[in-house]
Amino acid sequence: MSIVFVNIGLPEARIDRHGESFITAIAKQPTQDTLLLTAEGLVGDDTYDEVHGTPDRAMHVLSHEHYAYFTERAGAPLEHCAFGENLCVSGLTEQEVCVGDIWQLGNAKVQVSMPTERCSTIGRRLHLPAMLKWIHEEMMTGYYLRVLAAGTVNVASSITLLERPHSDWSIDRLNQLLFNQRNRQEMAQACALTELSEEWKQRAWQLYDRAGV
């Protein structure tokens, strides 16, 4: 388990493939600085859409291993931080990480709060409208962290798993339950997990009700 990049960015205007301008903070850039990580996220980072700035979304994580797959699908190298992640990591895929996991991250303490539900902004920024479809085909969504104890983080910081209260509930299992293998009884079990974000639970039931599951 290691950090490949720490990324931060501010909202800026981008141009989509239709020549239309839009505002987003998804195009983050790597930094070598040591940054304070608080319940609001990394100091120096910001979001344009307030839905991304809640305590259960303090830091967005994506596995560096995913880039090879998406580069192959795109047919060209992807821009750095193509998925808007704050933390690009090695060895911590959706199959390997469970909701409720507590990490020592630098001298901060964080907890895995929920899978990331991706939106079309990624494809719009990259001029790849199929990107959202590719993400959901492979469930390479990434996930979010909440901050239990503020501290500093940099690209050389270590990641140590301190606690794993729910070894049966990987991020991948939650993604599959939300999109591919819908089961109301299992979803109720997932939503009984206190560590799982209330935002994710509400969204899950909305999708289930809309699908008539």
C-alpha cells in the first residue's frame, strides 16, 4: 500500500468536445507539498459542486492500477488525475478495501466512508463520453475517506491499515449491490453498517425504488 500522487486543484473553466465551457475542480495536479488534511479535505484543494465537499467525501481515492485499463480503452494516454482523485494509490483497489477501514495516513487518521458514484464530468473533461460507461462496466469507481483525526499528508506518507470492522463489505461488493446484483435484503444489511455514509444509503434506496427492486 503506497501513495503514487497527492493531487489538489481549484475550480476552473474547461472546454468540452462541443466547444462549450463549464466549471469544474476535477482537473487536479500533483503536489510535493506537505498538506493539512482536515474534516473538510486537503488544505489547498476545493470543489465547485458542494455535493463533493461533505465530511464523508473529504478525500477521493483511486487506484493507480486502473489507469492501464482506461488508457487501453481510450486508445491514448490519459491526462494526469483523470478521475479527479486527491489520492492516487497502489495496492488498494475496490476489491481490497472495505467500508469502515481505518487507516493511518501520514499523521492523519481516516476511514473509508463509501464508494464513489461517478458522474459524466469525467468524460466531459477528457472528451471521452464513453468513460462513465467504462467505469461502471468494471466498477473501477474509487472511494471516499472521512477524516477521524486531522494531520499532515504528503506523497511520501505511509498508509497503514489500523482496523477493519467489516471484512465482508468491500467497496466492490457495495458497487455490485448498487448497480449489478441488486438485492433488497442485502442492501438492508449494508445500510445497517454505521460506518457507511448516510448519503450513499439514501442514494442507494432512491435507485432501488426507481428500479422497482
